[in-house]
Amino acid sequence: MKPYLSMFLMSARRTFAYRLSALIGWLGGGAILISSLSVWHALLGEGAIAGYDWPMMKAYLVVAWAAGSIGASQGDWRMADRIREGHVATDLTKPVDYQGSRFAEHAGGLATEIPAILIAASAVIAFTGSIPGPANVFLFLLSFACVVPLKFCFTYLTAMLCFWTHNFMGISWAKDAIIWLFSGGLIPLSMLPVWLSVPASLLPFAGITATPAALYLGQATGAEAARLLGLQVFWVLALWFGARLLWRGALRALTVHGG
Amino acid sequence: MGLVKAQSLTKVFRRPQKGPGLRGSVKHLFQRRFKDVPAVNGIDVSIEAGEAVAYVGPNGAGKSTTIKLLCGILVPTSGSVEVAGVTPHVDRIANARNIGVLFGQRSQLWWDLPVRESLGLLRDMYDLPKGFYQQRIERLDEVLGIGELMPVLARKLSLGQRMRADLAAALLHQPRIVYLDEPTIGLDIAVKDKVRKFLRELRADGTTLMLTTHDLGDIEDVCERIIIIDEGRKIFDGPLAQMKDSFARTRRMHLHITDGTPMDVIAKHLSTADVSGEGSEVTIAFDRFAHTAGQIIAAVLQVAEVGEFHLDEPAIEDVVRKVYAGELLV
Amino acid sequence: MFRTMRIYRRSLGAHFRSLLEYEADFWVLIVAGAMFNALNLLFLSAVFAHVPALNGWSYAEAVLLMGVWSVIGGLSPLFFEGVWRLSWMVNQGTLDYPLVRPAPVTVQVFSSGIGLHGVGDIVTGGAMLGWALFHVDVDWTPLTVVIGLVLLASAATIHLSIIAITNAATFWISGPHPFLAIAVHTFEDMIKYPLTIYGAGIRAVYTFVVPFAFVTFFPVSWLLDRSAGWVGLLGPLVAAYCVWLARTVFRRGLRRYDSSGH
């Protein structure tokens, strides 16, 4: 465990070293939160939409924003660059598991992300009044904790595509757009047309926003809550081990290209 | 009347004085302390049309800064610059038409474009007529062999290829005045020779050349005048030959003695020269204005049998090294 | 002037051709750019399935505003992408070469790159704009068309000037990345919705400090003849001011440039 812990700490320190860029990143995140709160405030002035009134929507937006912000470290670019510039060969000579190491680094972002989320949530309460608390703290935190490995898997899988393509920016954006839509980050899944909302609820992306939000708002309880959590955990495991398989394939591509 | 003229040219950089770490940075926000660092300190230079001048000095002496002031990249803190009747930083674009610049450490080629595209872009910027452009490309291909590099992406060029392409880019518009900052840095011998040969041809064409370099071979091959600066001040300015005469009077002759004559016998016989060595290998250092090499060899032959011998010409390298090391006060 | 335009066109064209070398990347970027706009539109559509208006703006009106923003936002990566490299150039000292060439430094910097995602923005934004123009209630006269186009050009000018100004801040704030410009640019994205949904503080800042409101909200309000729509007619003045400011900032900045790479 020790090497992974030290990689985690190293990465956490790095986010402080690049504090200006981190700060700007958070400012940008703040802009997104402000515009989504404002547009929903205007929309819900008349009353509830699809079962969401203003306080409930506020809670949803804060959870969605928090889920979007956690585990969002810039590690994807580092990973992609190391693959594109062929430094992966060096990484592979180290006596640690590659995927595990990247996860440890990825999680280093939590050191700034958790405080930033707490600050943002406090700011929302300060400016717009209280928001309802979580319906079930334990289930919500469990589900929210799953967001970190889940997002890591998407990032890791996307970065791995650099073995086959030059342009990471494009695929990284495409990944972000897909997650934004299918996770419920864009709009609660129940407000999407059925042909989108049904597949979205089964895909792994729902675990990033829709599931923790449903548990926070108490939209899912009992057996339904267990089903949602189970699906989320299933996807974490499936993607984690799927990534390992793909990695093996990618390494074969690496040797074919000769480095 | 010089073509390139600078009078009491001075450039002072303001560097923030910060303590270490985050604390230092935050403190600096409130207590803004700066230190003035003069990079170029009252330099006077006048270069005639057609001259080839070497501009040398240790790292951080202000060489590149001077070049950048002459190009119009930097605005001088005080003093004046005039290049072909134009003040570079005031009338930047007019000046740009007269000059060609190469910074050896950096490429001006567009990184992600083929060389041909870069040259085409420059052609548009300098407004070169089609016929002239083609003629220049042919000429540059002859001397620098850039033809084969034309379809290659700049980032895929090797260092030597890049320098050739960069020279072509700097000289495409046939500038009257050419500044070259370290034009042979990092090149292997073969490419270096090619570049130097090209620079000699450029000089022969009547181009005014200013060259900064750490490679003294460049200077001896290309230039007839040398300016040495240190800590932003000019410490020597004159013909290369004069510098050698003033500071490189000593020649060295290396001899192989075949008859076992001891060294001190030779030393006694040659009282005005400095004799050193070991066994049969003897080195004689002598003032080349006091004696000719012929006189020395004749004198040695009076007391000893000589097998092989060769002569070291005074190298400006020695002189410049001494200047850098502060051993020589000019 | 023509020469400058030719240099600019030629430089952009060269970078464009170099991007075409990787055909797959070309499409990925364009599609990725289009996707975010499609999602923004999807959001509006999903919301308007439940409500008739957003702060008094109908669906078509809201789409019009968003379309204007997408089109203008797509111009900067396509025609101005190079400005985002300015801080890198200043930090590495590679601005030296543009300074020794007989062409305006700004033109050389602005055209030193091209972001193809702008194509996606402009195509999707143009479609939104085109659709919305047919569905909003406007009394079209030749004069409306002319003024509309002038306001659109002013809006684009304001947007690009602000990007240029914030990037030129790198002459004062050293560092290889244009953090200020990135931050300001992110906040600009808020103008995809009608400005009236935001609080008074944001409205004031977006009108008087960083005039983003003149990029989408005021010109569209003028076209739709909404209250205070006349403010939109100030667009050209604001644009002129922004251009003047950008020029001044660039000139001052270039004098400060110290070519620090060496």
C-alpha cells in the first residue's frame, strides 16, 4: 500500500503547487454553478417542474456540481501525455501496478476538491437560503464515494485511447459531453425524453450524478435504493477490470509500434 | 557613418525580489521590491556596411540583449540605436525589412507546418515577388541543401536540418544586415563547416554580419572584427588580427629531440624563450614579434638533433578564455 | 491592409492544412465542439417541454440567444486561436521572431493556430440561429437586417477584444498559462442565457466592467424589441472602445516584453 499512499500524497501536493491553476479551475466551476442555479431559479419561479421545486432543485444542482467536481483532477492530461510521448515505457519499469498508481494520483485531487465543494455548498446556502439535507446520509455518502473510482475509470479509459489517436482534446471533450448528458449533470434524467432517460438510467454514467442525487433527495428508498447502489458498484467493478483488459491490449499495440 | 550604430546603449531589467516559497510571494504583493539589473550598460558600437563582426563574451554578458535591442525586440532603457537610418523599436516594421535574424537556440519555423509552408508564409510577410522568391530558394538550396527539407514538418527535423532551414528562413528576403545568435550551437562538425562556408559566402556578397557565438572557430572562419563584452560593458573592439597581436603574442613550437640532448641545454641556448617539456618532447613558447619560427628552429638545431616538430598558431580561444576568466585586463 | 489580410489568411490556411493531415482528429474535434451546443439545445428543449417561458423569453427567443452565443463563441477558436498561445510565447521568449518580421505582431500571433471545434460551434450555432430567426416575432425591414448585422459584428468584436485583452495580461502577470483569460472566458459562458436571470451584481459587471452583455443579451433584446432593447444600439460604440483598449494594452505590453527566455 505504501507506494500508492505516497503517490496519493505527491499528487495532492502537486495540486497545491499549481494552486493558481487550481484556483482558476474552481472559479470556472463556480461560473457553471452560478449559471445553472440562476437559470433554474428563473424557471422554477412559477412552481415545480417534474416534481422538482426550487429548494429540491438547489439540492440537486449542488449534488450534481459536487459530483462533477470530485475526482476531476487534471491527471487525464498527464496520463495522455505520458502515453503520447512514450514515457509509459518508463512507468512500466516500476514495481507497482500501473492502474493502481494512476488511481492513487487521481485521488490526490481530493485534497482540494473536498474543501472546494464544502465552500461552494456553504456559499449557495449563504446566498440562496438553506437547502434540504440528505434523506439518508449513509447511503448518500456511500454512493458519492463510488463517484471517484467511477470517474477515474472513464478518465483512464479515455486517456488510453491515446495509444490509437493523436488528439486527446477531442476525445476528452466527447467524454465530458457524454458524461454530462447521461449522468444527469445537464438536467435530471427524468426530464429527458424517454428514449434517452431509459438507457441513461442503466448506463454507468448515471452513477456519477443521478444515483447520488436520488439517494440524497430520498427519491429512492429501500429496495430501489439498494438496486441503484448495487448497479453503481457493479459498474465500478466492471469498468475497473474492463480497463485492465484494454490495457493489456494497448500494451500489445505499444510493442507493435515499437515504443 | 556606420550602418549599425548604437550610442551609450543601456538596457536595465527590473527583477522582482521575492523571498522563497508562498510566503515570499505573498509578501511581495504588499512590499514590492525590485532590483535593477543592467544587462547592457552604455555600449557604443558602430558597424560599417559589409563588415563581419564577432560579438563575444561570457554567458550573461549581454550579447543576446544587445542583439535584441538592435533588432527592435527590446526597447532600450536609455541611449540610442540606429540601423540603416531607422530606429528599430520605433519603426519596427521598416527595420524588419532590412534585417535577418537567427536565434540558434530557437526556431522561427512554424512547429507544426512543413518547411515549405513556413517559407511561403515568410514570402508573404516580406512581400517577395515570385521570381525573386524562386531564385532565392534555388540559391539557398545550393548552399544549404534545403530542397530535401521542404516537405518535412519542422518538428521532425534533426538539429542540423533545423538550423539549415532556419538560416534559409532568416535570409530568404536577402537582408542587408544579418544578426546571428549562436548559429552553430549543438551542430556536428560537418554541418558546422557547411554553415561557416555559407557565412563566408554571405560576407563575400557584401552582407553586413553580426555574430554572437561561443564557438571561436566561427569567429576565426568568418569575422575580421571582434567586440568583446563582459557584464554589459564593451571591453575590446578592433580587428581580429590586432587582438591577436595584442593579446596572443605567444606561439608554441613542439619538438621531438632524437639525440637525447637534455632540456636545460636547449633552455640555456634559447634564453629569450620559455622551454618546457619532458624527456625528448620539448615545447618552446616564444614571442612571435621577437623571433620567427625559423630563427627558433635554427637555434635549436645548433645544439640538438630534431626529428618531428610542429607549431601552434596563437588562438583567440586562449585570449578570450583569459578574458572570461578575468586574467586579462584589456 | 490587404497585405496584412493576406498574411493572416495564408497563415491560418497553412495551419488548417496541417490539421487536415490527421483526418480522424479533424472530425473528432468538430463533432466534440458540436456536441456541447447540441446538449445546450437539448437542455432548453427539455425545460421548455415543461414551461412556456424562461424569464419572459420564449423557446425560440432563448434559442436565438444561445445560437448567437455559439456562432460568436466559435469565431475565436477558428480565427483567433493563436492569442491563447501568447502567454506561452512571452514566457518562452518566442515572441522574438514575430517582432523581427515586417508584419503586425498581433496578426502573426492571432493566426498562429486554429481550433477546429469552432467549426462545430458555428455550424450548430448557425442552425440554431437560422431556425430561431424564422420563429421569433420580428418585423423585418432592410434596416433591421443591416442594423442586426452591424450589431452581430460588434458583438463578435467585443468578444474577441476581451479575449485579446485578457490574454495580453500576460505581459504583466508572468507565467506560461493564460489563467486570467481562461477564468474570464469561463464566466463568459453564462451569457448563453438571458442576462435577466442573474442577480443585479452580475448584471452590472457584465454590462459596465466586462461588457459581455453586449455580445448576446443587448443585441438580441434590441432585435426582439424588448424593454431596454435600445441599449443594444450602443454595441458599435462598446466595440470601438474594446478595440481601442485591446490595441492600447497590446502596445503597452509589447514595450514591456523582455524576451526572458534568454
